[in-house]
Amino acid sequence: MENTTEPEGVAAALAAVKAELEELGHTLDVIMFDQLAHETGIAESTIRKLFAGEPVGPEEIDPPFKDRLRFLMETRLHPDGRQYTRPELAAAAQVDRSMITNLLTGKRKPGLETTKALAKHFKVPGFFTIGPEEALLAALEPVLIEARFLARVKGQQVEHVALRGSVTGASSDLSRQLQAAIDEVLATAQSMKQSSQEPDDDPELRELTDTVRSLPASSRKGVMGALRSAVGLARKNA
């Protein structure tokens, strides 16, 4: 696998993510850098340098195949907790054991079928073929989704920042904030219900309604279920 990625392009994409997070009122603390490294195979120190705008080399963000394969062997372990052996990888890829050895030393490059078979074995489709920019943005996508939704629930004005390919890896910090915001809105709803005040007169509830309506159908169903349960309106099984 040749390194053709321009570090400047990856840094620019991450700078756009950082700018949007700052616009939404968050720092980079909401990003789980160790999880980003685990999902992409790019070292945590390299990802942090990219976010900081520090120079990195092409092989730092797009390691050669031998390094990416070793990374998977070290991080995607056998169910019993050990690393997969070379014979096991050879069997999974349907190649000779010597081929795995040559791949790990960099003496050979894998064919497409071998690459696909190894990615399937480690349950990381696209790991060897997707570019580092796409990999990082995909891993960051859940962070931005939570940040945008949190801002809307809190009633903040959010401007859309276009990122080609889009971006959505969940952050425990954002999840806690999101839950707190939803709890606050639900508490308002319950208080209004007890005081017989019309819920439609409350701007926070109108905004929450608009937010839920804007979600994809699959996400909306889950959110509505959580809301019904929280306010005691969970549907009973027939």
C-alpha cells in the first residue's frame, strides 16, 4: 500500500472539525483520542499533532501495510485474549504462512483478496483501503452528531459547517451532557403538566419537538421510546 495521502489535507479536515466543536461550545476534551487511534490505526500522538496543526510525515498518518497489520494483531485479539498466530492468519487469508511473514516484514505486498480476507478476519472492513482522512472523519462523526444535538436541545443557535464526507465516536462527556439537557427539558414538561400549563407555550418543548422531528426515522423511534419511558408514557405490550 503506497502512501499518497497529503498530511495537509488531513490536517485541514480536522481543523474544520475542531472549529465546529468550538462553535458548538466544546473543546477537544470531548474527543476520545485513544478510541480514534484504535479505530484508525493512526497513533494518538499523531492525531493530536494534526489537531494542533503541527507537521507530520506521510507515513505517520498513512502507515505501510506491514505496520497496519501488526497494529491489528496487537489490538484485535483472539477471543481467549492472545494474539492470532501467523498460521491462523494464513488460514484466514487462504495463503501460505510464508506470505504472512513476508507481509509483516514488508517483503511482499498483499493482493486485493488477501487484504479483504484479513480485514474480514479482524472485523475491520475498509481498514486497509480507506484513506486516513476518511477514517478519521468517520470515527469523529458520532462526536459531532452528539455535539450538534446537544446544542439544539440546549437552545443554542447552531450554524451548519459543511464537511465533505461528513463526520459522526461517541464521547462519554458529550453523552452525559446530552442526557442532562434532555432531563432538564423533561423536568420542565412534567412541571408544566402538574401546573396544567399548556406545553405548546414553552419554547424549549417546541424546540425539542422540532429536533426530534428532524431526526432520521430509525433514530427518532429510539429517542421517542426513551422520552415516553422517562415521562411515564411507555407503551404496554399488547
